[in-house]
Amino acid sequence: MGGGSVGHVVADALRDRGEEVVIVDCNEDRAEVLREQGFDVIIGDITEKEVLLKAGIERAVMVYVLTPDDDANAEAIRLIREINEDTYVIARVTDEERVEEFKELGADEVLSPNQLLVEKLLHNIDNVRNRRKVHELLTKLEDVETLAIIPHNNPDPDSIASAVALQEIASIVDVQSDVVYGGEIGHQENKALVNLLDIEMKRISRVDLDEYDAIAVVDTPVLPRELAEYDGIEDRILVAVDHHDSSDGMMDMNGTSKSALELADFVDHRPEVGAASTILTQYLKILDRNVDRRIATALLYGIRTDTLNFTRNVSPEDLKAAAYLYPRADHEALAKIESPDISPETLDVLGEAIRNRTVIRSYLFSNVGFVKNEDALPQAADYLLNLEGVHTVIVFGVVNGKVKISARTDDIRLNIGEIMKEAFGDVGSAGGHSKAAAAEIPLGIFQDVESDMVLDLVEQAVRKRIFKVIGIEEEED
């Protein structure tokens, strides 16, 4: 409806898509020009029912009402709905105060030129900001020859993928880089990711960080603990890219933390997105790189895991990044990564978690005892959250002289990350998201003692602190 400047552009675009298009316009000269361009044009007033019937409105899949006359558009919407209740109507409005009126008349979507202009301008702002970030990053990297890229301790898929993506970007300016990690890669899916995609990573304990000109930190707002112990390391932090809220970072054992976001020369911190992999994907897209299939697969898996398959802390940017990566990823490899073999030790820990479970209201607690693989704890917590009637799971055990706690919840009333920080932040490290969190507490003088007494003391302390925060009376046990 309307063959003016807006209607002409839309009709042309629809025809390019192979759609059958009919234009209705009251201007005979304009109609003649449109016919010369090959359009099917009905000359007449869009506020007259006979004209709309002649145009075939009763058969239309969609109707675009695009004249600059709000009154004519309103009447056209009313008539269209009299003729065809099922067609999808998109209408243009000049006076934004009439948007609700147009919807009440039957328009499925109402578009304001001013609104569209604002959205376009805001999109351009984000695009320009991202391009400037990429340019700034490459400029910083040009000044170094060697770079250590460090994800958070016990790196997960998001941090691993972000690290290898940054490694790819660094190669553009001929920077030689290594991905260096602390802790363990213990979770079965994480091991599968590294092995199947042939990702090379070096333990921080087996490298000399002094051999690198600079340090990059990804997917953590604070310095990983092993990194923070190096003298003078603060002056060498060049890059920090992260998506966590700065309060989500793990605190070190004395209750303080060194912020990578404050120390780095280049910082891209976006708590509004669900994964650091999203940020790195945007960089690669802007650089128009032919993204390596391995890296695309890792980044897609990183986004999916950190957003719990797009159900937690997901943003439009995460969805756009995933859509960009999807056709470039190796989906056969993804399927293998998501269904890896379970190690015997993980199975043993899961068995202990099931046997030792205690349920109070909708809260499940389980002490798995002394274990070697701490990544078995979150796997057990994920599994136990599927039990009927359970909405929050706390699984804990002793690993290398430290109490490790993994927490999961699907209770929308809780922020399990905040609960863990309140319960254990004063005696160890704690942090996480609203649905998943972890904590670590040193055993002190009991770290070399493996006995049932130590496990009993640990269980009492853990449960007492959790009880206090969530408001459950101990005698209910």
C-alpha cells in the first residue's frame, strides 16, 4: 500500500527475493513509472474497499501499509482486517502517539521512521565501537613479539575458546603466542574439546613467564592465582577481555584480588554479554577472517556452555555470534565433545554424591569425600539437579588439601553465586553466576590428614554456613 520512496524500496527488495508483489497507489504518474519497471500496480485509493479487493488483499500473505498519510494508513488497516483476518500487516506511522491505535485496528507490527532511524544509529554506534576496539587491540599487539594468553584457572570451554581466538588475532600482526593455563583441565567435555580440536595449551608451572613480552588475560576479571604470585606481573598485563561482572571473580585466599581489568592497557569488559567467546567472535567477524573450523567450533561451544544452551545470561549479541559461527563449525566434533566418555573416577564421585545425598526442602547436600579430580564435582552437581523435587544442589569434597564446593540451582528466586560468596567469601574463594557457582576453602593444619573426622568437620562447617545464608534451621536435618 503506497508506491512512494519507502514502498518502492520495499517492493523492489521483495521482488529480488522472488516474492509476488502488487503495489496500490493513487498517483497515476508514479504508477506508470512502477509499471515500466515491471511491477503489478493497481491505481486507486487505499481507503476504498473496492480498490483493496481488486488488489487481491484476500489472498495476500503479507500487507505493507507504507504511505506517509497516517489517517489513510489507519483506514486501510481497518479495511484489510475486514477482508482478510489472517494476513500479516506491517504499517508505517509518522505520529508515534498513534502506534497503539494502529495495533488496535489490526496491525501486527507498527514501524516509526524515527524509531528505525534511532535503532540504525545505535547499531552503527556499537559497530563503530567494536571496530575501534579491534584496531586498538591490533595496535597494542604490534608492540610485542611474544604473548602469553592466560584463561582463568581450571579453564572451561568459554575461556579456552577465547584464548585460541585471541591467539589467532595475535598472529595477524605476527605475534608469537602461547595459551598458558593454571589448575587442571579435568571436566570430560573440556578434555574432549582440547583433544578433538587439537588445541595446544601449556601449564603455567612448566613455562617461564619472563620469556614473554606481555600477558593477556581472558574470561576472568581478576588475575588467575598462579599469575598473581609472580613478582612485577602487574606491569606486563597488556590485554584483558572478559564478560563477568567484576564482582564475580574468585577472591584469593587472603580475601583480596588483583583486577586484570584495572591493570591491562587494553580492556574490553562487557558484563551484558553471556560469554567472552562472543566478544572474540565479533573481533574475528570485523577482521573478516576466514575463521578456522576448529576455532569456530570452540567458540560456538564456548557460547553454548556459558549460556547453558542460550538459557542463562544470554544477550542478542550472543545469538548473533552463534548464528555467525554455526555454519562454520564442525558439528560432528561438537556432538563428540558434548558426549565424551566418562572416566572411572568421575563415575565413582557421582556414585558417592548419590549415596551421600541429604535433601532438606528442595536443597540437596552431598559430601563426596577425598577426590583427585575436582571437575567431577560440578558434573555430579549438574546430574543431581535433575532429581525430582530438587532445585538447589551443593556438592563438596576435599581435593589436594582444600575443600572444593560446587553449587547449582534452577530456582529463579536464588542467586547461587551471591549465596556462595556470602557463605564462604570470608574464609576462602567464592563466586559464580546466578545458576552455577563454586567455592574453595583451605584446610589449614588438616590439609595432610585424610580421615572421616576431617570429612565430618568439613560437612558440618559447609552446611552450617549454607544454612545460615539461605535461612534453613539446622535441626531440620
